Amino acid sequence: MERGHFDGLFLADTLGVSDVHGGCTDAAIRYATGTPRHDPMLLVPAMAAVTEHLGFGITGNLTYEAPYLFARRLSTLDHLTNGRMGWNIVTGYMQAAAQAMGAGAIKGHDTRYDVAEEFMALMYQLWEGSWEDGSVVLDHANDTFADPTRVHRIHHDGTYWKLDAIHMVEPSPQRTPVLYQAGSSGRGRDFAAGHAECVFLTGKTVPMVAPVIADIKARAVARGRASDDVLCFSLATVVVAETDALAELKLVDFQRYVSVAGALSILSTNSGIDFSTYRPDDELPRIRGDAGVHSIVDAFTVGDPSKIWTVRGIAEASALGGRGPLFVGSPQTVADGLIDWVTQTGSDGLNLSAATCPGCFTDFVDLVVPELQARSRYKTEYQPGTLREKLRGGAGAHLPASHPAEHARRGERASHSAKAAERAFSTE
């Protein structure tokens, strides 16, 4: 991935073994859909040790995390990677996870976002407000590591958490890691517009994806942020070979290993709908519950009313690489398709999935990247600096003044943020 100048490696994660499909865990275990699943945070240091530029986006479920400990772990990883960490903010959607974590029933969809709002406010206080810029002085002559007058206790007495402590870790290169989010429901879009720097989206067609991207960016502007403060990355899978014919043969080979039953197990988990209770040719049900990701069902129903999706159809469409478009062909054909997709959807980039791993990534780096570079549609070298600087073209290692985290800042940096925000307001 680093040889191909990928911005980052994204590690999805869930808690609990799904028991949605068939009302038990048999499908999850039989098809290895979501289990076993190892802790992504423990994988990052090993990968960071042998890379220099590649970013790492890890999923952390804030519903079941202790804010104080979680903030320390991510700050530690941002130090270890020299500023290459990102956090995919999730609120959870599995009843099995709630039971595994001792929470009983999963909280309602909108309640989970209420929890998330408070969690983020607390994270900003720890990451941005506890240690001022310049608080670490490393003054050997005066036997001082940090200036105590510039390190502050965080006092938080909220609905869901209480905290009275100093952040355990001195400011990391980015302070707050790059913030990813993947919620596409109405409440999820509001959350992304307010907090996220990068949003992952799924959808098989342009009508599924383009309106969501436009809506998220419009909501960001309504919250006082610029539309490009939120970068939208749409899911895509690429099967490429030297010629179109060879790529089609490779696709046929991949399809021999597709498990429709396994795909339905994953879809049951993600949507909260037990697809074992439906016949393959049944129309995709337009239902939703508190468990599951609402946008999954919406994307295939109300998101694209021009097509009627059956249970078998959505399983086959999702089985190879996920719920994004599939691009098959030579480097030239794939490049044409990717450029057209990005243009029509308004995507800022792609979240590249894989039919085989690492084979599909190797093929992409060897064949598609040079083609895109030749068309000046892909970078030829990395931007220096942190993950945020790479994604933002060197705009800065820390969150911009337009981000809500600015309210947690203290000291000189807080004054600069306020002045920057005032200048932006007066310019508009």
C-alpha cells in the first residue's frame, strides 16, 4: 500500500459474535463472518514500524469505551506512528455486542448518537484542552519536563460520563487523530457534518451515493464548516488485469468462491434483518429496527427507487468486495470507470475494498496506480507530515479552527483559533 501511495489502511471492527442470521451464532461461526476478529489497535504498531507514510484508521466503538482510557490509547498510537492515526467513530449496531459488554439491550439509534455527542465533547477536552501548546518545555537546566501551570484538569459532569483528571499523555503530533465516520442515516449525517473529517459511504449506483455526499457537505456548511472540511470516500472494488478479457476471466475465477449464504449472514448482521426468514426471490424488505445500520436498507430501497432489489440480488451484489460498485477490466478501462464514478458522485476519493487480499491491492498498485498517475489523477509522492497533513495538502497537523474541537482549546493556541475563526467569518 505504501508503494502505491495509499493514504491509509482502514481496519473495521465490531464487538460480539452476531446471532441475527437464523437467530443464533451458527452462521457467523460457519462462514467466519465477523468472527474471529482480533483487536485492531494491537496491529498498528507492528505495521507502523515498517512504514513511514501510510496512515492507519482504526474503528473504536465509543458506546463501550471508557473515555479516559480510550483517549490515552489513541494518543499513544499517534505518538508511536508519528502522527499517522485515524479513528473511525462508531456507536455500535449489534445487540450481540451490547450483551457481550454487559449492557443488556442495545440503546436506540438516536440515543446512541446522543451518547456520541457527549463522548466527542469529552475527547476534545482531553486531547485539545488538557495540555496547552508549549506546556512540554524539556528544560534540563531547571529540571522541568512540563510547565504545570499550562496543564489543566478536565472537569466533566455529563449525562453519561463523569471525569475529573488530567490527560495522561502529552500532546501527540496530531493531538486529535483524524476523525472518520460512516453513518449515512439522517442522524448519522448530522453527526458526520459536525465532527468527521472523512466519511465512508457505500452504494452500488450513483443515485445511491451522490445525494448522500451532497447532503453531508451541505449540512457541514450549515454548521459553519467548509464543504471540503468533510472528505467523502465511497466504497469500490477493482478487478484488474493486463487486458479486459483477462480481467473478466479473473472475475469468473473469483466468483467461483462467492458464498451467498455467507453474504446473507453479513447482511443480517449489518442490517439487523434476519434474512434466513426470507426466500431468495423476495423483494428486499423496507424495515428497520434499533439494531443494525439503517443506511444499508435505505441505500437499496429508498436510495435508488429505480431498481427493485431481491434478497438474492443484494447478496450477490455484496458478496464480492462489499456494497460498492465493481470495476472490472484493463488499467485503462478501470481508470475510466473510477474517474467517471468520482466525477458523478462527487466523491473525494475511494475506500478500496478487495475480492482477495492482498492480491487485489497488489494488482491495483501495479496496474491502476501508474495509469492514474499518467493521467495526473493520482499523486506520485507523499505529502510530508502527519496523516491529516497528507489528506489536507499540508494545511496543518491539528484540527482547523472551524472544527468544534476549538471550543476545548486553551492558551495561546486557543487565541489563534478564535482569531482564525473570526477572520473566516468576516471574509464570508
